[in-house]
Amino acid sequence: MSDQELILLLKSQHLNLRKDLSDVLEGINSDNKDENDLTVLNLNRFKNDLLDHLKLEDEKFYPAYFQKSQYNKEVAQKLMLQMNQIAEVVINFFKKYENLAEIIDNKNYFISELLEIVNTLNIRIETEEEGIYELFLV
């Protein structure tokens, strides 16, 4: 896979992650039971998509980035550490809300925590796409 193809794939995954989160929010805000049931499926899809994305970054992107010695490796190390911290928060969120009953019983907290994750990931995505990914392609 070329560098350009890798970045395009990572950006495509970012779009999928944003869509996943949008679908979760849409479902949880509905009074329709079917939509609520979909919330758990959408949350699981987001979890799987996020894990796939993290794996691709860890196994393909960052090793390739570190091979290009002209780039600031300290910045990449910092970004990797931050993403690991974000991933830990998200994984704990998944554990906390692993079923529909937990989500419905704690709906306000679920929405609040989910919105925090959305905001954090949006900032992270912008940082990657406008920063390290562009630098990598130079």
C-alpha cells in the first residue's frame, strides 16, 4: 500500500467513525424501541471500526512515519500516547454501556459521555488530517 493509499484509507475510516457516532446519537435520542435497539448495534460498529483504525495506525502508519527520519518523531510519539489515552477512555465507556438497559437507565450520562467522546475524537481527527498525515505525505 502506498503512503497516499494509506492516508486515504485512514481518512475514510475517520468518516466512518463520525458516521457511527452520529448514528448512535440519532438512535439514543429516539423514543422508538427499534431505534434504541439499533443504538447498541451502532455502538458496537463504532467500537469495531475504532479498533480497526487504531490497529491500522499502530501497525502501518506509525511504523512508516518513524522510518521517515526527517519527521519529528517526538510529535508522533506524543500523538500515539494521546490516542492510547483516548482509546482507554472509549474502551471504558464501551464496558460501562455494553447493553441497552445500561444505556437507557443512564441515558443522560450516556449522552453526556458520548458527546465528550465525539468532541475529543473530532479534535483528534482534525489534528491528524491537517497535521501529521499531511506532513507524512510531503
